[in-house]
Amino acid sequence: MQKAPETTYTCVYQNPRKEAPVPANEATRVDAESIATTLLETLGEQKVEQIARKCGMLKRLREVTPLGLLVACVSALGAGEANWLADILRAFNAFTGKSVRYKPFHNQLRKAGFPEFLRQVLESVLSKLTVPVLRGLPQSKLSAFDDILLHDGTSFALHDSLAHRWPGRFTKNSPAAVELHVTMSALDDNPVSIVLAADKEAERQFAPDAKSIERCLLLEDRGYQDRRFFLEVRRAGGFFIVRGTKAIRPFIRKAYDTHGRRLRHLEGKRLSWRILPRETVDLDIEWQGRGPGDDVYEGRLVAIYRAASRNRKSYTYLHTNLVRSDFSWFDVGQLYRLRWQIELLFKEWKSHANLHRFVTSKSTIAEGLIWASILAATLKRTITHAAERSSGTELSTQRAASAAKHFLDEILRCLLRGGRSLARALRTAFHYLRENAQRAHPNRDRKKGRLSSGLSPIGAL
């Protein structure tokens, strides 16, 4: 796999499940007091200043302190609508009681260490505050996996003057644009890897490394279909379900219908929609590369039939190395539906954390605000997950994110005061979320939603 160009992206990576395993059971302590302690260890003034000094953001204390700047960014981006840098400045002055003017505030944001400061804080929050949210039901087939990883990307435009630093794919409409390549844990309901790259870069090179997927199940969209990558994941002891395109023409070695009966008339032919019946089929394929030394990929492909119209057939191709005797074609389809959770994560970032194009021609400010938006969204998610584990009530992260102004600012004020009354503010937030952010249809989730594949919320009543 081609190596990503190191000059065009920044990466945050921390997999809590592998680096610092957390017991995934009801006995794991998640309450206001324990979360308050962890929050202070992660976002306390001393820790934040330490990170700021390490990345060159802070050399001597000024009116714009690292913690005050951090709190202002999280509040403005995560609990309101922020379109201008002045919105963040107003939040800073409101939280700190100061009267800082725009220019000295702007000078702090334009520092080279500003994006690295927020990136490292985000990395710390992901590694310290992530708690398990879902698990496989007892005796579930999902117990074979340490985690279920979802990978995809989302892009958006930047100020046109940044095209030299962040070139976009569509040079006329969006000459400057970035793409976030994200790997998310379905069980922790949070990202484990985020790569910020220029939008013009090919997305496949940012897919997870095959060795990192050992004993994990990876779900990817059609842009990541790669025969060599499938071979690498299988050799590394990982599992995958990747959506395919109809452009490939592998040989069909064996074919089965939904009842497990052989479809011998398809075997030995090249795959195409024209020869497939108007029903779902489960195939063993042989896919040869174009190069003379390329290995032959022998794998499984589930072609799920979708009735488009009377005269037109449509299929969803799903490549997988899951064993047919353990995971039927239906199981494969149900598991792949979990990939939608990463699309909901992107929606949450853009709709409720102000992840959008800011009017700034400074690359450091643009990049720093991207990390700040993701930090604000991640902090809201971790608080919502803690409230769910503490109360035993299934909560919606989308609803919680949209209502953040009603609970987030008080938590941030307590952090600025050194942690005084932080546990009380968290208990108030937990109560508010329990009453106002419950999932709308928890029973439907178990039938055809995110829990239909055999997952269950940890600690839910």
C-alpha cells in the first residue's frame, strides 16, 4: 500500500482497547465523581499548560491562557453557532471575565503550535475518557472480534487562499479543501484514528494498516475495495466487510442462493449483473490482478439484490472473509449496516460542532479549528456515554450534541475554576441528558437498527 505523504497531513491515533483495555462490563465504574477526576487529569490547568509548552504554543503566560483558549473554543464550537473568530473571542471574554481585543487574541491562534496543541489535547481526551458503550450479546457470534472498526472519510472546503497548502479535488469550485480520514470503534462509539489530509490525496492510502485489524472486523465503503489489502488483512488475522463496485469481473467458483443451495449455472463464469438472478446470491470468487506477479485473491462476495424497477436489476456487493458456516449472507448484510454509524459521526461534527469552512487565510488557524471542532464533539460524546453508563438509560449522541448549550458551559466553567463543583455539574448534566436525550426508538434499534447485528448497550436497564 502506498505510503501517505507526510507533509500534507496530521494524524491522531490512540486505540484505548489495545493500549489500555477497559473491562467491558457493568462493574466498570462510570459515575460523576470518577469522570470528574479523569476530566481534571486530562483537561486541568496544569495538564493543558504542559501540553501547550511541549508543542510551542506557550512560552510565557499572557492574558490568553491555554486553558481559557481551550474552553472558549470548545464552548463556541460545541455549544453554539460559530462562523467567525470573533465568536470564539467573545466566548473567551465571557468565561474569563477579561476584555481581550481581537488582535492579541488572533496572534495566539496564528502561532505554529496552535493546531498541534489542540490535536494533542484531543488525543489525550480520546485515550483517557473513552469508555466501552456496546458489547456483543452473550454467546453472540461477535465475541470472535476484539472490536468492530468503521472507516471512511469526510471532506469540506477551506478559504481559497489555502489552496497551496490544502489543494482540493475540484479546483474551480473548491480550490482549497481537506478530508478527514477516520477510523471509528463501533463498540466505543468514538474515533480511534483521525487523519487530516489535502482533499486531492487518494483516500485508499489512508485506510487502516492490515496489522492493526488483527482479531477485529473492519467495515468500509466501496472506495476502499482493494484486492491486495484483502489478502493482507486475511494474513494478519483480521476480518473485513467492504462494499464492492460492479466494475470488477472475477471468476465465480461457487455460488449459493439464500437457502444454501448451489447455483451451478453461475459457476465458472465471470461476475456481472447481467448473469445474476433477481435474488441475493452468496459467491466464492477468484480475482486475478493485472500484473504478472500479482497474487490471486480467492474470497467471498455477497451480492444482495435490490429491486430497482421491473426492467432493471441492482445489487450491493459485499466482500468479506467471514466464514459462511458462521456468518450467513444475512449476517453479513446486518453487520455492514453498522458502517452507517460513522456517517452519523460526521453529521454530528458538521451539524453540532461547527466543522466547516472558517473565513481565515491562516493555515494554522484553519487546522487548529478543525481539531477544536472534533474535540468539542468528542467531549460531548464522552459525557453522553458516561451519562448512559451511569443512569442505565440508552441515550442519543445526536440529541445530546444539539442540546449541549444546556449542560456543557457549566462543566467548562468548573474546569476553569480548578475543578470546584465539577462532579455536581456532571451529575446535573447526567440528569438533564437522561430526561432530554433518550433514544427515540430503542426497541426498533434491536430489530433493525444498530443493535440488530447482536450488540447490546453496556449497563442499559
